[in-house]
Amino acid sequence: MPADNRTETRPSPRNPSAPRFAVIIPVFNHAAKVADVLGRAAALGFPVFVIDDGSTDATAEELKRLAGENRGITLLRHPENLGKGAALLTGMRAAAAAADFAVTIDGDGQHDPAQAADLVRAIPEGDRPLVVGCRAGMLSDRRIHWTRRFGRKFSNFWVRVSGGPRVSDSQSGFRIYPLPETLALPARGRRYDFEVEVLVLAHRRGIPVREVPISVHYPKRAAYVTHFRPFVDFCRNGIVFTRLIASRILSLFTLK
């Protein structure tokens, strides 16, 4: 990333009140990609918190090596796989002492960490939104498995019905979260359902939700490691949406 973009996104001695950012990267069995992702994330100049969510491949050894080479990387580990949402929360709690906002980046290599600057620039001065990186062309790209395209449409619709914001990519993991506000949300999801649930809860609490176009790269299927399980995760999201809709209906009766 060019030097001028980096300095725009970081607090400076001339502006000590500027918001502080940290990067959070949840990782589970991404040994082949994690070095590249961390290297590009570290180039942003922010503290980086990596959460190994109970990996069973060579990820743990690779992360130890990378953390030893870069003082800006903090390595956290779950002894067993607890889910993406749990890993994000572990990272947020650790980052909250050093940052006001968390930039979350998936560990599978689909995101370009340099685009975090675009998400940062979408935050107006003095505002504290939740910013979502909207993956451009995902719904029209036939190289992307139909389950992912369907899942995005399914999720977008039910986020809105549940009382959440009108967004075009509710499943994107490339985001910026305002830390204190997000940690105060009563989110119960601990896997992929966390990311859709937090959108609804944030909107209900009056936290602005913004979207910024980003690119996305999916390697060839043989080289791509994903832990998204269409049937299981659709069912899990369905349970979350049912609970959110029920609470929305209950709140309407309570107000009467």
C-alpha cells in the first residue's frame, strides 16, 4: 500500500484524538495462506491480532514463526475449534485495549488487506459506524459456487426482515467494527451466524451500517479451503433469524 494511504488511516502526533485501528484475523486450518494474509495485513501499520481457532494442520507452527518475526502481531489460540464468531470476539476483547475500531479480515486469502484503507475512509469524522466490505460481482460470477450466491441472497433478505439494515452483502467477513459498541451487543451466535446477527443488533441499537465495494478473490476450488458448510450453516442462520424475528415481534407487542 502506498505510504500516503497508511498515514491517512493512522493516528498521528498532530491528531492524537484520531481513532485507533487494529486488525483481527480468525484462522482455522489455513496454513497455506496465512503467511501471505498476515504479511499484507501487517503492512497496514496497525496492530494485528490473529486467532488460531483450534487448527489441526500446520497453522499453529506457521503462526508462531510469523509472530516471532513481527512484533506487531499478537497470537491468540483456542485449544479447540469454537467457531468464527467466537474467534472474532476473542480478538475484539484483546484489541479493545489498543484500538477503537477492529478491521476484520478472513484468513483464507479472498480479501486484499490493502483495501482496509477504503473502509477506513468511509468513516466520517466523529461517527462510529459498522462498515461492511461488499464483494463486487459475487452474485453474477458463475465461478463462485451457487451455494455462496444463494446464501448471500438468503441472508440479505432475512437480515432486513429481522429488523436489520438493508445491505447487499450481509455475509462479508471484511468489515470494520466499532469495538466498545460491538462488544456490548447481546450477540449469541459463535460461528458464521455471528456476522449476520451482529448486523441486526447493531441496526437496532442505532449503530450506522455502511457498505463499501471491495474486490474478492477465490482461488481454484482445488486450492481453496473453506469451512462454510451450506446445509449446517443455513440451518444455523435460520435459527438465528427465527429468534431475531420473534424478539422483534415481541418488542412490538411490548410497546403497545
